[in-house]
Amino acid sequence: MKDSHRIVLLLQESADPVRAEHSQRFFRTGPGEYGEGDLFLGVRVPQIRKLVREFKGIELSSLEEMLFSEWHEVRLFSLISMVEAFKMGSSKEKSSIYKLYMGNSHRVNSWDLVDSSAPYIAGAYLWNKSRKPLYDFAAANSLWKRRIAIISTRYFIRKDAFEETLSISELLLADKEDLIHKAVGWMLREVGKRNHQIEVDFLRVHYKKMPRTMLRYSIEKFEQELRIRFLKGTV
């Protein structure tokens, strides 16, 4: 039996219908919602990570196959496995994983799937290369490509490099999607943890044009007086 089939069977054996029903609601899988049609087994993330360790070294072709599963947890297994393989891979292997990831980004189609993979694959791969692919994704019609673009910059932030985060945030200021507002606000907050003044300077220029959710997320860790001034528009 192929590894991919064994993994799916093991995940199905761990299924929890009650948790699956909760996940269907939590990840907005109803008609017209961002996760419309996604299906859940109800497997917890620690269980998935344990399975990833057990199947360390699984072939990339199997991971690509699982990325096209209808089951959310199978796709998450695939992506976490890619992240782990990328960490240990050669330059050639890293390139193959990156190309597979970016080429199938439409299957990285939920916020948790993006957040658990984008910085560690796209961000890590592009660290010493042109960041143009992230700008292309930031301009895409796909919600998930745009989220990949901004969340990937978390890798750069951790290396005290903020230019891409700020530039892509500026591109996404007028985005219509709440999931993008939250993602941009989160990444700006991460910048602020490393360099408070850089975040404040960026916000002073842009905060009045920001969606309220984006602003609230970005100033969450500010001291109360400054946070209130931003919210009242008196900075």
C-alpha cells in the first residue's frame, strides 16, 4: 500500500465526528464562506504532527497527491511534511518543494494551512532571492495567494528585515477580505515586537486608511495611551 493511502487511513481511524462538526463551523465551510465545501475528519494537530514524524522522508509525489485531498487534515499533513522536508533538504530539494508549493497554492486554501507553511517554505526559500513572487501573489485575485504573500514575510521579520512586510502591507491596505486584514495586522504587530518605532512610523502614515480590524490587530501590544490615540485618530 502506498504511504499516502496508509496515512489517509490512519487519519480516518483517528477521526472525531464531534470535533469535525465544530471545525466545519470554525473554518467557515458553509455556502458563500471562505472555506466553502472543505471537509474535516476532526483530527487534532498534535496527532497530525506525530504522524508526520512517523512518516519522515515520504516522497514528494505522495505529498503532492495528498495536497489534493478533499480532507483538510490530509492537506495539513502534506504541508507540515513539506515544511519538515524543506528544513532538512538540499538546495535542489528545497527548490523542488518551493516549486510544488507555489505551483499548487490553490490547495493551500485555509488560513491555518497558509500560516503553518508559508513562512517556512516560501519565505525561507526567497530569503536570499528576488521577492517578486510574493508581490505577484499580493496582486492576485486569490485570497489564499494574498495571504501567502504577507504571511511569508514572517520569515524575514524574524531576521529583522521588514521591507517586504511593510511594502506588501501597503499593497493590501484596501483589501476587502477580513482574513487579509487580520494577516496584515498580525505581521505589522510582529514587526513592532522587533522594532516598535518602525511599526509606529508606518502606522502614522497609513492608519487612517486601514480597515479597523487591521489596525486593531497591529496595535494590540501597544501601551494603552498610544493604542487609544490610534483608535481615536489623534496620533
